[in-house]
Amino acid sequence: MTEDIRVDVSGPEEQDDGAALGRSIRDARRAKGWTLEEAGRAAEIGRSTLSKIENNQTRPSFDIVRRLTQALDMNTPQLFLQSGQSGISGRRDFTAKGEGEIRQTATYLHELLCSELTSKRMLPYIATINARDVSEFENWVRHSGEEFMYVLSGELIFISEHYRPLPMKAGDSLYYDSGMGHGCISTSAEDAQVLWVSME
């Protein structure tokens, strides 16, 4: 099997990005109690390749990041953000209606939008909030950066570690620090649907 791996020739900012990604992958692997070999087998990549990713010795392709996050049940879309220091002056990405990349988690169903570009500072996606009770979250959702959320349909409660629960309905929007523990639960008859934009 051929793996699409790029040699790391990045600058300091991109190296910091890669180190953060490597740490996240290593932490998720250890949380599952897997060895490098077990995790590599689950993601269909070599043990040595996984070790290099965890130690920021190589830059993984988008496909390999996707396989790792799926195998390790890493449910934070922010992990798909890579450094915006790409040097590209003009870019474009398009997603037709209903054709985003689907990621199912225990509490949300995500549809990642415009996911072909990996070097970008924001990640837009539509999420269907399947969770109905805070007990369905094993831990707070938290990751680096900031997020914008716009409720497309239904009603929900936004919960966070520093504020009182916030009821929201279609048309409401919220901007917040995503490093703060947070999560959403649907309260309407149908699962609420939101547009999220994660930013570094």
C-alpha cells in the first residue's frame, strides 16, 4: 500500500501545527490503550509512519489524517485544520448541496464542507445535534481556536464550563472560545441542525 506522506520542510509556525496534531493523535491512541502497531493497523498505515506523525517528523496527507481520526474516534473537526501558511494566493473549494464529507460521532453528525483544501484557517461544517442529554458526553468538547455557530433549524441548549446553559433556536448565532469546554443538546422534537465554522 502506498501512503501519501510529505516530507516536513515547513517553517516554525507549521511545525507547531504539526506538533499539536501529533500530540492529539498520540493522546487519542493512548486513551484507547493501543500500541503504535495496533493504531497503525486500524488506520491502515505503517507503524513507523504513525510514529513519525506523532513526533512531528513528517506532515501527513489529508487522507491519512482522516483515517487516523476515524480509527481513533477523534470527533473534533478542528483536527482537520492544518496551517494556513501555504503561500497560495488564490484558492477555491466547492461542496454541492448534501455532498459534504460525513463524520458520525456519539453526539453529532457532521457534514464537513469544502474539505479538499487542507491549508486553511477555518473549517465550515453542518452538524445535526443527536445528543439529548449532557450525560451523553464523555468529556467536554474543547480544542484550540474560536468558533462561530448559527442555528439552521430546531432548538438546542449550548452548555459550557464557564456559563449558564444557553437556549438557542433557529436564527440564533454564537461566537465563542473553543478552548472552553462546551457541547450542545437538542431540545426540539427534531434534532437541531447548526452551521459551525471553526477557526484557528
